[in-house]
Amino acid sequence: YERDVLVALARLLKGFGSPVLVLGGGPSEAAAGAHTADDYRAFCRALEDIGKRTKDLGIETVYHPHLDTFIERRDQLDRMMDELDTGLAGLCIDPAHLAHTNSDPVDAVKTYISAVRYMHFKDTRVDPALKGYDRYGAFCELGAGVVDLAGIVDVLLDANYDGLAIIELDASKKTAEQSTLESIAYVRDTLGLVLTPQGAKAT
């Protein structure tokens, strides 16, 4: 039933011109105990089933590794990617979430670039004293944290990545406008990228 709902959602997204369906979640090890080989197989088969069905609609299915979900750390990501048919489902990499698990997001993007269909440009401060939901308060404007965004951009450019990327921040003590403008300035002035919304013509 849940898979049917997700495919129905993909049909809705197609109507808005979206090229990807982003999936997340699944029980974390903290909530459900250590994942077994059978868990990874079942997880990947589900992603592949959804991915095959959305691909028929012209939409790519991607999984987003995320704090407090089935895939949080690099070792978990590696196990998933060993099992996953990336012809049916790909990745959405969020470097800030990986950074919180002491995983190197630049290396993760480099290793799995052929499966990356969607990127979150996101930064974070990392404080080992932060636990649980408090970690989410460490996310910050681009350039204000520890994520090597320039390194990630180098990998994307070297691979001629032509997928989508968004600037993301869950919350900020600044206004939404100020926060957004700071991150846009970082992308433009420090990373040297041109922001071109999907469907817009580059000038």
C-alpha cells in the first residue's frame, strides 16, 4: 500500500515537472537494533521496486541518507550501495547529515557520483556534545560550518554532473531572507556557481 501511495505521489510530482522522487526514512539502528544482511536486501528491493515504477513515469527515485533513519553513516551507505541496483534507484546526498556521523561527504559523493541524481547543498557545525534532535540545530548557512562544499563542487564538476541541487537549511536564528541571501552569496562568490532555476534559460 505504501509503495502504491509513493507511486501516486510520483504521478503528482510529474505534473509539476519534478524529475525526482526523494525517499528517506526506515528504522534507525538506535530504534530497531543493528541492521542485518536481510534488512539491507529487503530495504534495497523496496527502493528498486519503487524506482522501477517511477522510472516508467519518467521520474528517478533517490534515497536520502539522513540522521535517525535506516542509512545514517558511511558504512551503512556502503552496505546499501553494494546491494542496490542503481539503474533503478539512485542517491540524494546531503553532506551535512553525513558530516554529523563523522562520514566524509566529499568522498561519499566521489565514490557514488554515478548514482547521485540530486544534491542538497547544506552546511553544519559539528559538536560531539550534541545528541538527538539537538544536532538539527547545528545546521547553518553555507560557509558557516565544516562541510567542504568546494570539494563537493569539484567532484560534481569533474563528473559533469547535470542533476538538480538545492540550497537547504532546516532552521536558522536569522530571518529566512537573510539566511537565504547569505547562502546564495556563498554559492555565487565563493563556489563560483551560477544559480539557474530548473526551466530557466542561462544568460
